[in-house]
Amino acid sequence: MKLRQWTTVGAVAVATVAALNTVPATASRPYDPTAQSLATLGLRHGLHVGTAVNMDALNDASDPQYRKLVTSEFSSVTAENVMKWESLEPTRGSYNWGPADQLVDFAKRNRQSVRGHVLVWHNQLPAWLTSGVADGSISKQELRELLRKHITTVVNRYKGKIWQWDVVNEAVSDPWDTPSTLHYKGFWAEHLGPGYIADAFRWARAADPKALLFYNDYNIEAFGSGNPADDKTQFVYDMTKSLRARGVPIDGVGSQGHLGTQYGNFDTLQVTAALKKFAGLGVATAFTEVDVRSQLTAAVQAGNAEEINPRLQASAANFSVLMKACLAVRSCLSYTVWGFSDNHSWVPGWFDDPPEGLATIYDENYQPKRAYHELKSDLIFAGPPYVQPRVAPKPRR
């Protein structure tokens, strides 16, 4: 599907930016911040603006614009898939480091930081691991050792090359799960109990004393009822507080930021309040997987501007809410979009009943949307006294 009707203004903006970037500032032609990249504007505040990277797209010689924008617009990169366990060790004891190594090398050449994603998650596990547990050939004791070995091996390989690691991902249930009371969910909690979370952070710290170690989850942008039985943000806050009290080396909490324009999302002050509360625990924060999807009604798919424009405006507002909140809290270190172009977004392949899309800051033709320009304006117009440079924690021992 190609939705081109609203791209003209974006195309003109891109041409203008390209022209301005070729001309030095003078008295008659002053410096124009709109000509700067998201990366450059973010670093004014010490904030890394990043993207998840699809390695197939990065290596596609027929699509050079993807690589060009990853290089020019972002100061950090995250592996969308190639650092997940099923990709790194598809066969037991046999590692496929090539794509992940390539991303790390790419980032080094382009002076970009790297967010490592992800060490422990209940999805995208290798079949040999899950089937071994299911048929009883891998015992609980062996499973724990395999997890320790995986974390140690991966973190050791990239020691000194990863800025932030998502150590544990999506360990907490949702209110719509069964049971509805929030709890630790998934493969690892089922087979090892919730103690695996503290173990994972300790093993990661032993392998790299300097990387910042994050817990990462969705639907934790703001507090709700404050009851950990049904407020996921409160549950994660209490979990983080408990881990810190026990000396577990957790340095940060990542809020994924997967939003949808059809929902009643949060305002900037609500999100800011949540970030400040986590900062009170002494941890860093980050937005780690931001996208804002919309339902692709028949009218949207037909190119009806009356259906498309409100979705683009709502998307831009949601991207902006998270950016402004992050800028307002000095411990919010990075803002990462989960893919930047609709032609490489995970959303249409996952949300198909009803179909959803339009989730990123560039359209399918790499033209910047309203969301891109709102993020840029947030970065341009932010400054003292309410926006101050970032303050990163020292990695906890």
C-alpha cells in the first residue's frame, strides 16, 4: 500500500533541508536549526535520538535511502532482531554473530551509540531451547545455567561496545491477561520463577562493569491507579525499587512507547511525572521503542485525506508528548523510534485484525511526516530553565 497524497509538504521540506545543509551560515543567511538532524538537535541536550535497525534493509543495495537516514538522522541504533537469542544461537552451541557484529561495526564507523536488545525475553527464543524444556531434556537447573551462559557470552562479546543493555524485557503481565491481577509472566518466570530477573542483571554486570543495564517494558508511560494489582507502571516501579534495595545492579527502566491513535493516551505532564518518580529511585529512563500506530480503515487505504490527516496529527502529538516528557527529566537519556519508515515497520505484520499502520515518522517513500517535524521542533525550542543537559547514572556494581 502506498499512501502518497499527503507527502508533498514533506518532500518540499526535505529538499529545503538538503539545500540548507550545503550552505554555511552567514550574516545574510543565518544558522537554521531546522536544517539539522534529529541526532544533532538531540545532542544539544545530551539526548541520544535513535532508531531500531532492520539489517536486511540496511544491507539492501537497491534501497540506499534507508542506510543514508540511519546514518544521518540518528545518534544511536538498536538491533531490531539480530541480537535476540533465536538469531544469535539458532543451533545449540553454534553462534551466528555476523549481523549483530555488523551493526556494532556500523555504529562505530558512524560514531553512534548502541542499545543492546535483548538478553532475556520470553519471545524469539531458539526452538532447541523451548522444545528441550517442553520434552524434559533440559532440566530447570540446566536451563538456569544456559541463561547464565547466554547472558555472559553475549555481553562479553560486546563488552565496551554497548551503551545500554535491555537485560530483561516484558516480564510483567497486563490487566487483560489471565489472571487479571498483575504478575510475572512468560517462559522464564514459569520455569525459573521471578528470581531470574535479579540473576540476569547480576550476570550482565559481571560480564560488563560499564554498560547501563535496563529493564524494558510496554504500557509503562504513566501511572494509573497506583495499585500494583492493576497498574503496570506501579508494579514495575515497585519491582525496580525492590531490586535496587537488594543491591541488584539495575541502572535504568525503558518505556517502550508503543502507542495507538485510537486510544486515550497520556499527556506530557502525566508522562513527566512517571519519569520523575523513577528518577527518584536513582535509575535512568529511556523511551526505547516508540511508534504510534493507527487503524487503516477502508477510507485510509483509499487515500481519503479526511481520514488520514487526523491520524497523522494524533500520531505527531503522541510522539511529541513522549519527547517533551523525556526532555523535561534529566535522567531520560535516549529516545528511540522502533523503525523510522512505514515500509519497514513491524506494525502491519502484527496488527492485522483490524489492519493498522502509519506508525513511524517517515512514510513509505522516506518523506518525513508531521511527527518528524514535531520531534524536531521539540528539540529546537527546548532549553533552560526547564530543559537541562542529561545526567547519566554510574553503572551500579
